[in-house]
Amino acid sequence: MRQSAIFSKTRKEAPKDEVSQNAALLIRAGFVHKEMAGVYSLLPFGLRVLNKITGIIREEMNMLGGQEISLTSLQEPSIWNSTGRWEEIDVWFKTKFKNGADVGLATTHEEPLTNLLKEHLSSYKDLPFSVFQIQTSHAPRISAAASSTARTILSYPVQRQRLPASS
């Protein structure tokens, strides 16, 4: 795709309110559009770069025997309450369904993945294996523009370990 055919153009100046040097350069190059502080939309070239990076990572993970999964972005509080993190995480997008049930927008997937594996693993003989997912991060961070692609990639290697003999 030629730059002249793309609707987004390069800019001489970054927005005056942009504090991140990374984001300023991406905005000026026409890769992203700033919606609000810490929130960026990918423009055609930015999306192409992201797709290439995720393709390379997916290919490498598959060569290593990784199994790709896609966990939901909506999470129920019960699995988070078991670790005490439902109330512990201070900045979390939470809402209620029409029926009054609480739901949160995933900031991370450790608890849901642990819950998933508890249901699907029945023996140590099922180990080792590795699962991964590539997904957009919804976690608010101080430097949201910096390295956002790297944060979207989660890999959960699960290894076989010797358990102590029970008495």
C-alpha cells in the first residue's frame, strides 16, 4: 500500500498535550490517532505493523508447541474474589448486566486462566504444555503508549514439577 493512497498523513508536529515521546513519534508518522490521554486508535500503517508483529510471534510460539487461546474480555467477580483482587485493583472498568450481575473488563487473565486449567487438567501427566494469547490490553498504565504491543502478549508456560511426597 502506498503512503499517497492512505487517508492518514504524516504530521510535522505532535499534539501539544502528548507527553510520551513514543506516542508523539507514532502520531507524527501516521501510525496512531490519539483519542484521549492514553487511548490510541491504530491507523492503516499501525495496524499493518501490529499484524506483522503478532504474526511473527504466533509463528514462533506455534513452532515451540504453544497452543493459542482467546480468553474473554468480560470477567465475573467470583474467580477474582477468591484471590482478593476484585476489590484490590483500584482502576478497573466494572459494570452490571441487566440482571444485576457484576462484570469487569479484563485487565489481566491470570485468574481466568487458572480457573480454565483447573477444569481441563486432570493429572500431572497432562504437563508440560504452553498456552498463549495475543489480545489488546485494557489495563490502565502510567506509560500506556510505551510498549503497548509487548503488553498485549501473554504466554503461560506450564511445567511439570515434582510434588513432595505426602505423609
